[in-house]
Amino acid sequence: MAEGRSNATFLLHPRMTCSIEDTMSTNLYAWFVGLSSLLLSSRILHFFLRMLGQPRIISENIVGIIIGNTNVLSLIEYKSQRMFRILFEYGVMCHFFVLGLEMEPRNLLQRSLPREAILAYSGIGSTYLVVTVLSNIIGKGVDPMDKVKYLVSLALSLSNTSSMVLTRLVTDLKIGKSEIGRTAVKAAVHCDLVTLIVMATYLSVQTNGSHSADHARKTKDFRLDVARTVTVFFMVAAELWIVRRVVNPTIEWINRKHPEGKPIDGRFLFFFFLGLLFMSSVASVLGSNSKMNAFLIGLAMIRDGKLSRQLVKAINIGLGEFFFPFYYAFVGVNMDFSHWKGNKSFFDLVFLVSLGMTGKVLGTLVAALYLGFGVPDAICLGLMLDVKGHYHVLAATNGIEVGVLDKSGYILNVLCVLTTVLYIPLVAVLIVKLQRRKYSKQMLTLQLISPESRLRMMVCVQGPEQVPGMIRLIEATKGAPTSEGLVVHALDLVELTERAAATLTYGSGPEAVEVSDEAIVVMREQITAAYQTYLAGNGNGNRISLRRHLAISNYSNMHLDVCNAAQDAASTFIVMPFHKKQRADGSMDDGNPELRAVNKKVLRHAPCSVGILVDRGLRGTGNFSAAISEDLNVGVVFIGGADDREALCYAGRIAGCPKVVLTVVRLIVTRVFDADDDAGQSGVASRYLKVAEYGFRKNSSRNYLLNPSAATPDEENRLDNECFSMFYDRHIANGRVGYVEKYIGSGPQAVMTLRDLREEIGLNLYIVGLSGRASPVLKAELREWEDCPELGPLGDGLAASDFHFGTSVLVIQQHNPERQAEEDLVQDD
């Protein structure tokens, strides 16, 4: 009988197997259909919405709502849905961990708050104020015992800004390099950091679990709450201590074992990922919120180094490509629009959106006006800081699971997130266009800026070897100790090769793209390290603010990246590297013709003044750190004209630097050309220059008889006199700046005079204008030896290989929209 029962059982086994196989086959089919539909639909919709500046969260929500209300997900069994809910819990933990790892908690400990923090805190405070003032209206119908918790939770949700979504918006709108874009992103990070820390603290002191809550409420005995809070506090403190004392040293050890160029074993990433999930899960068992605990662990971990970067990158790829599209589908399941109450729900949505917008805009507007922003910029900042994101959807999902929100309230909260994101790109684009139009009408030149005011300049390099010379120039441009300092935009120029193009990814930060090519990453890290070493070791404090940028494109279009970045940053001065490099014997190599073409195009199209630096030993000899502390002997050459005036104004700024020894070299052309001269055959015979006695006071004058086709010679003469007289009274008269006057009769004599003067004074750097008023005379004499017309006649002669190899040259062109338009017209012809 036993054997018979066994056989009977065995006979039933094939049908059971068939049933199980059918169930698994149906479930796998449902998984495949659901995932494929989600991923494909969200990508197609995002492709079109991205053209309107909408981030991926919009397309994911829309697709999730549509698919969530269809029968696609109903094919998945209930047990599988429970499994997905567990996976979602861990996915949310990973999201908050990445948020914490990408933030810098030391920003909260700064003695003097940056303006981005002031904007963020003002928006948070005003939102709390608005919620408090309207508490009677907002809390109507809420249980009095839960009213305070409800209002605090609502204020936390409305005051939070999704820095991740806002960063994506700023990137898609291509305003990451603009002042308003950078300010909004930094303020959002401050806001996100503070509100999440407050939320983590708030959740830690709240009773977790309905049983404990009911027990505490019925017995009026809060000892259970106090004991749980103390337990959670010490448990979280112990976890953070383990992270700081055990995990961080381990990360540093792994980073040392895997220098740049050596990939990290995937096992390290896997084990760290498992450790994160374990630590957060243990916390939830004892009553702490696992998501907030993961956020605190991320804050405590080291964020610099290879391991942290790869861990963040791997988690972000998993979240963005798979987790969030599938998660928003289940969000759509909960959005049952049969609970939508018509006009009442619509007005509730408008009220909720207006409440958060009012709080953010009012607080940000007051702070922005106090900090000197214009009204349009202040309003734009307030609207951008009202952006909601994944955190708010996750909070709404948690609210409906614990019974705080009903179906209607859940729909309102999710639609509120979508609304705050939808209108932001339109408003931001409109205001940014107005700002760019305003900047395009301005003539951004050094001559229009006070030497004591803050200067915005952009320095461009192609490799680490060009950084020391640029740093030496930055140090001099910093000016007097009493000046407001510099805002330096350091732009890396990278050629878009096939190898680099294969490693391009769409960036998650203000940069439009990210490149993972090993050679480019190592080069950029070396450049960054050089800048950071300089900023940390020279006591710059708040006088220099350096921001890093990347321009990766073909050489034919690289000038557009440079000009657009300068316009977005409202830079007044661009410094480009010379296309030639100095050899060991002091001569110049053949150079990079593609970079030379870029320099020419930047000179033609730049929205501000431009300088080209010919670096020949500007970094000094030996240790560069020691060279920074040495005096820099600079000579500025002044003949006349707009470019020479710009060079003189730049010299006036660096004259206040304690490490700069400045000498003004005044070249006076004494030769008069006639029709039989070779220069006359070159078309310069019609230009006559009569030299008179020149004084250096405001009442002195000099008569120039130039070609009648030249633009207002009398006006140019007056401008030269005023510019030089002001410089003389401010710097030369008090002995702070040296002065040398030289009379020249030819172009080669000018170069020889400057060479002798270099040896006599020991100059390290010459500053010259691209084309002074006497440039036709000098160009006629130097045409036979002309090699680089983009440096001007005098700059080309000083940059020649036979000139002294220890003297660098900075050639400056003043921005002139009319000249730019004429050159564009000639180029088009």
C-alpha cells in the first residue's frame, strides 16, 4: 500500500509539473511584456519631451500612469508584486544613499554662509512661514492630535528641492555654465541636504509602527517612544562610527591599491553594495527609517576617490535605466483616477502647487534682492528651487501605504511633482534668453571694469603643461589685496576623437556630457590637482572662485564651445593658449595648426576681450610652488589704439598685486613714410604720423594725421590721452609702476628695443595690444618675417623663436562688436 501510494503520488507529479511550468511561463511572459513596454515607451516619450527641456521623471511618470492603469501589470501575480515591493524598498535605499554620497555635509559648518546657502535657507524658512500662517486652512479636517505632524511633514515636503532633477533640468536647458544655473544647482544641493537631514531626524523621533503608536496614545505613556528614540539614536551613531573608522579607511586602502588607470575589481563594488543594504536593513529592524539611514551612511562615507565614483555611477545606471521606470509603473497603479473629485481635486492641486511656489519664490526673492540679483533672476531662482522630484513621489507612496494619504491625496501629490517640473523649463528658458540678450548688448571689456571690482575670466588649457603658466597669470590678475578678486572659469579643451566619442555619456551634472576615456580622465584630474594645490597653498581665501568646465568637440567647432561658455559665464576676459610650445633649447616648435585655427575663430567671435598667452618659462625654473611666490616682472607696451588701451587697463589691475613688478613701455614712432618707401608700396604711404611733444597730464595732447578712412582719429587720440593720463596719475606718479619711453623708427627697431629692455630690466612677461594705432607702420616693416598674424605685428615679433626664450607674451584684443561684425561679413564673403 505504501508503494501504491507512492506510485499514485508519482503519477500526479507530471500534472503538477505542468501547472507549475505554465504558471512560471505566464509570469515570465508578464515580466517580459511589462519591462519591455515600460523601458521602450519611456525612452521614446523622453526622446520627444527632451526637446522641450523636460527631464526623464516626466516621461517615466506619464508612461507609468498609462501602463499602471492597464492590464499589463495585472498579469503579474500577487506574490511577485510583493517581491517587487521588497526590491523597490532596496532601490529607494540606494537612491537615498547616492544622494548622501554626492552631498558635502561640511557645507553646513562654514562660518560664513555662501550666497547659495542663504538663498536655500531663506526659501525653506519662508515655506515654513507660509504653512504656519495658513495652518488653519491647511489643517482643516485633520485629526487635532496629528495636525502638528501633518503640518511639519507638509512643510518639509514643500520646502525640499530635488537637486537631482534640477541638475538635469539645468543640463538640458544648457544653462549649467551660466551664473543663474550654477547658483540654482548649488542652492538646491544646500536645500536638499538640510531638509533631508531634518527629515531623517524627524523620522527618528517619531513612533514607527501602528501598534506602538496606538499603545502610546491609549496609555498616554510615552516611555516606549523615548526608549525607542534613544535606541535608534545610539544605533545610528554606532553605524556612522563604523563608517568613519572602518569603512572609510578601507575605501582609502582600495583607492591606493587601484591608482588611475587600474580598474577596480567588481567584487569590491559588490561587497560594498551588500554592506550598504545590510546596515540599512538592520536599522529598520530596530525601528529606524531605512531610507533615511542609507542617506546618513552616504553622508558619512568618503566621496572622493575611484571606488566612490564607480559605486555612484553603477547605482545611478541601475536606478535610471531599470528601477525608476518600473517603480513609476507601480506608482501609476495606485493612481486610480476614479477617486478624482472633479473641480474640488483640481482646486486642491492648484492650492498645493501655489502654496509651495509662494513660499519658495517669496523667500528666494527677498534673499536674492539682498544679495544683488535682479528681479527676473530672483524670480527664476525661486521657481527653479520649487522643483520636486523622486523624494516627493517616494514620500507620497509611503504616505498611502501607512494610511496618512487617501487615493485622492496621493494623486494630488504626484501631480504636484509633475506640475512643478513642467513649467520650470519654459520660465527658465525665457529668463535666460532675456539675460543673454542683455549680455549681447553689453561691451564686455576690461576698460569698463574697475580694477578693484571682481573680474570674471576664462582660462583655457589643452593639457597639464599649460596650467602653471595660466596659474601664474591668475595670481597676477588677482590684483591688489583690497580688490574683490576673481571668478575663474577653467575650461579644458579636448578634441573629440573616435575613441573619446565612444566613451561619452549624457552627464548628470551641469556639464552636458561626461567622458570616461582613461587618458582624458587622467589629464583632467592632473589639471584639477594643479588648480587645487594652487588654491590651497597660496592663501587665496574667498578672493578666487574657480570653476571647472569641459569643452569636448571637433576643432572646427571648438571655438563655439569657448564663446558660448564665456557668454554663459558673463566672462570679461578669455585667455587662450598659444598653439606653439617651447622646446628645451628655447625655440618654438611648429605647433598645433588646429588650435591656431581655434584661436583665430575665438578672436573673431568672442563675446568679450581675448588674450593669447605665449608661455616661455612663465612657470619659472625648478619648483612651481616656489615660482608662485617669486616676483613677476611685467612690461606693458603702449603705442595707442583700443587694444593697447585694453592692455594698459589689464596692467592697471595687475599693478596692485604685491608679487608683480610692472613697467610701462611707451613706444613713440618717429619715422614718417613717403610714397617711395617700401611701406608705401604696401599700402601704408597714405598713413602719416606726426609726433609732437607728449606730456603725461590730462591737459596734454598729441596730434595724429591718419588716413581719413580711419575711424575718428581725434576721438581715438582723446581716448588714448585720457586712458594713459588716468593710469599715470594712479600708478606711475606715486612710483608704484616704472615708466620707460622709447622712440622707434621701424618695426624691427621696436622688437630690438624691447629685447634690449628685457635684458636690462629682466622682464618675464610682455603685455601688448593685438593691433595698436601704429600697427600698420609696424606691420609693414615686419611683414617679411610675419608668422602668426593673430598675434599682431608686435606680438608676432616678440613670440618669434629668435627672441629671448625667457620672456612670455600676452597679446590682448579688446572686444568690439562693430569690428566683429565687419570680420564676420568679410569671412562670409
